[in-house]
Amino acid sequence: MASDGLPALLKGWVDRVWNHGFAYGVRPSRLSGKRLLWLGLAGGAEDTFVKGGVHGLLEHHLTAGISRYCGAEDATVHVAYDTIDNGADALEAAEAALNDFLAAPIRA
């Protein structure tokens, strides 16, 4: 991932799906008051992404740059790392993150 933005596939998806009139540009936004979980899979080890600052950048783009801009104040980012070498463990981590998100109280 380039240090100045989202991975290309994710950016393309956001550009096509989170568009004007759906995610922003109307008030109140259709996403106001919604809870969002951004759940991603990464092939590499977590320390590589954290040390390089990529995880923090990705989290900031998804929570502040997209979610809050579109009116969703309660957004969480979880990345399941090391999916290539430990795919089963990564999927279990992703499932646990989803279950935690669903069980957590809504933040105001």
C-alpha cells in the first residue's frame, strides 16, 4: 500500500459504492447513526504493517476519512494478518473481531 492512500482495490470499491447521494451529499446521511466494522485480510505479518505505519494510516483513512465524513461515528477497523501462512488462524481472528463488534454496545 502506498503511504498516501488506500490500496487500489479498496479505493475503487469505496469510490463506486460509497458515492454521492448514498454515503454523503444528503443530510442526514444514510449512514448517520450506523455502526461500521471494516474487516480486512492481509497476507503479511502484523508487525510489518504496524512498524511501517500502514495499519495506523489505514485505520485513519477508514474511520475519519470515510466513515465519519459519511456520518458514521462508530467505526472499527480490524485487520486479520498473516493470512497466507496462517489462513485458518487469521479467519478465526476475523470471526472473533466480528463477534466482538456485534456484542459491543453502540458508542455514541
